[in-house]
Amino acid sequence: MHRPLLPAPSPLLALAVLAAWLGAFAYPLLAGENAESPPGRQASGKCAGAEVTFDILDLASQAETLTTGGSWKVGGTADGVLLEVRVNSNRFHAELQRGAAGRYAYETDFRSCGLQVVRVFASPTVREGDREVECLTRGHSVAKKLDVDCTPSAKILRCTWECADDRSAGCAGTCTGAAEGGEPTLVGLWGVNDADYATVAGPAYGPWTAVVRCKPGEKVTFRVRDHAGTGEVSPVAEKPCGAD
């Protein structure tokens, strides 16, 4: 049995397949270019004469809140600015402000710990006809590092005491502690004189209640530890034995 011969591929078809194959590899190379300086692009129209300067004046992280702010100024043909706040390359905020100069301030929930990189991008904007044009190729960015301390803090909310008639025999206190900060989840630890700590069951973020036995002159101490009891330990919170 003879099989029919297939026609030879045309040269034009072969060239098209080769071009498509090369294009599949060329695209990722272009996608990885610096977004602040796109290859082969130059500002045109009014954007060619737009300028912007800005800074980061305020940057802090406290009580699981990140705040950042600063000032900006545009010149030339610009009539406003596009601002964008990124933390570790993740966009947290973007806004458009009009005018020749101004200030920006931003606040958001933030729960990451350790070294963070906060970067603010600013690009001038111009008015062309009935359109507001964002001159991305005329923009730039400023970055600052922020070391976020997430060491948890502990406090003793209250203790209810039952003491023997002879106080030297000691007291039993039903004590409740709470905590802030740290990374989930937190574990409560009760002890006496910053020693002999015992882990106390409780909700992932407290409060934690335990019966602690002590004698006059001693101190009830409370600490928490994050990462389910394997991470950072808080400073000690303390209360004198038998004291309200």
C-alpha cells in the first residue's frame, strides 16, 4: 500500500513558524526591563516639558499601622502629579493630585515584621485637550528602608487575691493578662519573680487567665511569646504578690 506524499512546506510558512518561535522567547526579555525607563520610549507632546521633584519625609510603622508622607513639586508643562506607594514591590496606594506643589500622607494596616523597603513613585501629569495625561517616562522613585519591630508587649490587666490569714503563708491570685503586637499566634506565660513560667491556654490573641501562687515580697510575672510559642518573647509585666 502506497502512502500519499505530503506537499513540501512552503518557504513562507517556514519563515512564519520561525518568527513565531523567536517571538515567544523575545517577550519575557522585554517584560523584565526596568519599568521606570522603558526601552525605546521618550516623552512626547506636553510630557516632554513636564518635571517633578518629591521626597519621603515621614515613614513609620506602629501598632500595626504604616504611615508615610512627604512633599512634591512639579514644573514646566505639568499641572499635577500621580503618586504611588509600594512596600516590597506591592502597591498599597495610588492617587492623583492637581496643582503646582503639595503634600501627601497615607496610612494603612500593616502587619509585616523586619526590614521593609518602602518606595514612592511620582510622575508629572499634563492636560492635553480634555484628557489628563500621566507622563510615566518623566517620573522617578525614591526608596527608604524601614525596620519594623514586632516584639510583642504584655500587661497584667487584673488579679483577684485569696490570701491566708497569716500572709506569710502566701496568696493565690486569679490573674488575667493581655498583649499587643507580635506575629500570630501568641502564647501566654505566667510565673513568679520572672522564673518558673508555665504556658497557659487561651485564645490566639488572649486574654490569658491563670491562678498564680506567691508569697509577700514576690512578684507575679507575665510574658507572651509569638509564633505559637517559638518566636519573640515580650518584656516582663509584673505585679506585687497580693496587690490590687
